[in-house]
Amino acid sequence: MITEEHVRDLLRSRADDPTLVVVQGRAQVVPAAELDSDDYRGAIEVVSAEDLGRRIGARPPSDQDITTLARTLDAAVAELGA
């Protein structure tokens, strides 16, 4: 469900406070301000770009970092049953 492309989208998003969410079985990056809208009601918040940035640190993530992050986030979502 969570792929490397989702992680890349989150990291390069120019949205205001981008957040990776799962809604209706799909992962997507949305601005945090939209999470209160009807379109995202009930969405599972996976991780914000800010939190992901803290995990990665100041250096640009490698392809391996992106793969590892995607697998870790995917496993966390799977445990939630999303």
C-alpha cells in the first residue's frame, strides 16, 4: 500500500504541512489542513513530512533509505488493518 513513490511524494511536496494518509484503501499525500474536510474524514494519518524529515536527518535520503521507509510505513499501516 505505501510505496517508495508515496515517500518521495511526501518528501518533495510543496503543500503546507504535507501528510501521508490512507483513505478508502489508498495512500496519498495531502496538506494537513485538508484532513478536517469531508474528503478525508476517517483517513488514517501515517506520517507528516516533518516527522519523516526528523527520521531521515539533514542529509538527502538514498534510494535504500526510501525503500526502507516505505516498507516500515507499509508494515505499520498493515498492522492497523488499513
